[in-house]
Amino acid sequence: MVENNSYMFVTGPNVVKTVTHEEVSSEDLGGASAHSVKSGVTHFSCVNGVACIQEIKQLLSYVPQNCEEEAPRLPYESSNEKRPQLNNIIPENPNQPYDIREVIDEVIDAGSFFEVHKNFAENIVVGFARLAGRSIGIVANQPAYLAGVLDIKSSQKAARFVRFCDCFNIPLLVFEDVPGFLPGTDQEWNGIITNGAKLLYAFCEATVPRVTVITRKAYG
């Protein structure tokens, strides 16, 4: 979606005002920001049409033309490059947060990470990248946001991404640092059991190669 230009809603502001007496603008009800941050309906929010086209081009570079093809592979020259920064990212104090994106950037081909749903359910990070030139999907808990806990929104976000990668033969690399599922009445009453199960089921039924790296802990 393009900011201040794209709108999506089942019922527009006029209908909302008539039925519920709420006054809301098209942007606040169904604009790019609302759907990329709150609802998760849109995966990408772009500042203008040109940026949107560029992101679409970049997205398509990671995805095969159809579900029968293998994940795209770009030419890659192997090397024995060292990445010593990996030894310093995760803090010695187990309660101290760190940004999982730093770990991702140090593992994959330089500059190849293309994040999906960046502004939605920030406690989990998903996106496409390349490893030795080949397109892969990445799912990673984010300790820098809510300690990386799994809740309803993050489970839905990751489950959908895992299913998408499985559909298009894109292997999965998972970085796990999770304290478990988020407790509380709000989560239980809104179905953390069924939504959390979607993520577990998505991983279980995936037929693509899956590699999980536990960066610190894996509870629950």
C-alpha cells in the first residue's frame, strides 16, 4: 500500500459513522499505516508509487514464477570470509535484549535481507534473504521487542509466512530466542491456543528444508 493514497476497508467511513457513530477518516480506518501496523492486512507500506514498484520488483526477485519451480538462485562466488561480529551480538546477560536483525545480517549474503510485515507484530521478524545466492525465508524471534514473546499477532504473521515459503519451495532459516507464549486473559480470550497452533502446524506441515538456530533460549 502507498501512504496517503491506498485504502482498504469492508465498510467506509460514512457507513461506520451511520452505524456506530464513530467519526474516522479513510486514512485512519483503512490507510497504509493502519493496515501495516495494526491489522497486518498489508505487508508493505511505501512512501510513494515509485517506491512501491521498486519493492514489488525486489519481492519478485526472491520468489519463483510458480509453485513447480525451485527458489531463485543468483550467481555467487564462495569465499572463506570471517564474520567476527557474530561473537559479540548476543549479550552475556541473559536478560539483556539485542536486535535479531544484526544476527540475520551477519549470516546471510550481504545486503540481501528483505523484511516482510516490518511494522506488524514486531516481536517476530520474517522476510526473504539469500544464502550463497539462493533465496531463503527467515523467521526470527525479536528479543528487542516484548522480549521476543509469541502472541496472537506474531503467531499469525509467522504462520502465514511459513506457509507462503512452503508453497513456493523456499527453504526456511529460523533463529529462535523465545521465552514462550504471552500469558494473560486478553490472549486467552482471543484464542492464543488456536492462533499459536497455526504457527506450530505451519512448521510441521512444511516440506521445504528447515534449519533452526537457537541463539539463546527456546521455552514453551
